[in-house]
Amino acid sequence: MRPLLTMIGLFEAVTGVALLLSPSVTVSLLIGAPADTPAGLVVTRVAGAALLALGVACWLARSDGQSRTTAGVVTAMLLYNFVAATLLAYAGLGVGLAGIGLWPAVVLHIALAGWCVACLWSKSMKRARFTPSAARPFESERGAN
């Protein structure tokens, strides 16, 4: 999971900083319309802070190996990437917004969601294969009778 969390950590942190420092330009590149109202700028900067926080969480979790905490972070990023891809695709197909970065962002979020699924699947398969018998208490009781 380390390569996934490293990639997501960097990607989300950079995007968050871009939204914090230059929200109108970043949003314009993404959806083809600037966030030029005071409310739009505030909400965009809050979203940037959230993305920066997600990036930091992923970056810090990348060294935690195969723990439950890491799986929780990857699961949260799966949800985020799925929702982000869906909303961005809707912005392009349903609302008609189209910035130069819209479809690359949709594809990137779909790819990252798929990578999250693959990491979680791999972790669950390893856990199922190597579950110690101590984790199944009733098996030892049946064998003793």
C-alpha cells in the first residue's frame, strides 16, 4: 500500500495547496469556470484544506504497513476517489462544464479508486490465507472432544 499512499498523498497535497493559493485558476482549469464569488472562493479554499489534510494523512499512513489504520485510510480514499470521479463526470456530462483538466482528473480518480480496491483486495486475501487457528477459537474446542 505504500506506493498507493505515497502517490495519493503527493497528488492530494499538491491539489490542496493549489486550491488554497490560487482557487480561481485551479477551478477554472478543472471545470472551465472560475470560482470568482467570495462564497465560491471560501468553499474552494476549504476544499483545498481538506485535500491537503487527506494528502498528509496518506503520506503519514504510508509507513504503517498492512495495519487496520492503513486499510481505513485506503478505504476512505476509495470512497473519496469514487465520489470525486462521479461528481466530475457529472459536471462534464450532466452540467456541461469542461476545463482542460476535467477528463484527465476523472480518469485519474477512477484509476486511483481501482488501485485502492486492488490494495484492499490483496490485503483481504493475505489475511484470509494466513489467519492463525487462534483466531478461530471453536476449531480447537471441537478437536479436543
